[in-house]
Amino acid sequence: MTEIVVHGIAFSPYVRSVIMALQIKGVPYRVQLIELGAMPGGLGSAEHRQLHPFGRVPILDDGGFRIFETQAILRYLDARFPQAPLQPTEPQALGRMCQAIGILDCYMFSQSIRPIGAERVVKPALMGAAPDEAVVAGALPATAICISALERVLGSDPFLAGEALSMADLMIAPQLHLLSPVPEVRAMLEGTRLLAWFERMLAHPAMAATPPPAELGLPVSLRQLQAA
């Protein structure tokens, strides 16, 4: 088997989604970290843009075949390694999966995860910088809408597409984990079915095997989350 290499940064939820899929499928892989900062090969550098023209992560290299964009990578891996499938075949379940992923990629990441995660989690923990609270406040209304929308997709099922784990769960759980230290986000989750889903995802072996950097201080269990 050719070597699977995942290029990315340590705290990226999207990178974690890809690694979780590889864990679930039992596929050997290696992570090649892209360093932060202005340096050869660093994030946004010319070397990085040879892998991803938009300077983003993750990038997957499968024996010289390179592919970027998390959705595309996960769909590729599901076709390449069909054991433990991550996409339902029943039409409504497939539609729910795609809808949940669309909520994340079209709205939640840009309007909620990126601004709040950067200001309240990444900057203080990794850069020693104070958050811009105006940015956080501006992102909270969109966060509430996204959480409500995902709650509707989830319904009363254990996972976002229904009874079985799918790409949607792998993509959204790491994103929500990044925001879990933020009190305003925890308050939005209280009393929702999405909180019980998040507890199941935190306990999933693929999440336990792919912890984010300890410096971020993310909770590893619902009990720890509620105590924060």
C-alpha cells in the first residue's frame, strides 16, 4: 500500500476530520505539519501553495495523487477504502448528511468557527494575545442560527444522517470541539439534542485518538465541558 500523507496544521478541525476518517478505516497514514509563520514551507508560503493553491489545509497525498478540500478528501477515501463506509445510500439520509456539511462549509466555519475559534481559543492559547471581543460578539448570532439548524438536521437520531456515523459527524464534531471552551457557545448547546450528540462524538474512539494540541485546553468529556 502506498503511504498516505496528510498535510495540515495541528489545530485545524478540518485536518482532524480527515485523520478521524483514516482512523475509522484503519488506513496507515502520516501527518506532515505545515508550520505557522513566514518561513519556507510555512502556512501560505509558495511551497504550501504548490500543495493547495489557496493556501488552506488539509491536503492528502496518496502515493503522489494529491487532493485538497475536506469534503473531496473524505469522499475520495470512502471510495478508495470502502470498508466502514462514511456515506449513507438511503436518499433522505444522504440528503441530511450533505445538508449538515453544507451548513458547516457555507455558513458555520466562516461566520462562527473561524472568528470565535481564532479570538477565544487559538490566539490566547497559542499566541498569548487577547481576543477581540467585538469579533466574538459579531459572530454569536450566526453561531446560534447554525446550532439551531444542525439541531433540526439531527432530530431524534443518534447521528446527523440517521442511525449511522457519516462524514457529517466527522466534519462537524471537531469544529464544535474547538468552540466548546467558549461559555456563550456552551450556553447555546445546553438543553439541546446536539449536546448529547456531541457527548457521543467526544467518546468516539476516532476523536479520542486524534486529540488537538493540549495547549488549546479543549475538554475531553462532557463532564469536563460542563465543569469549565
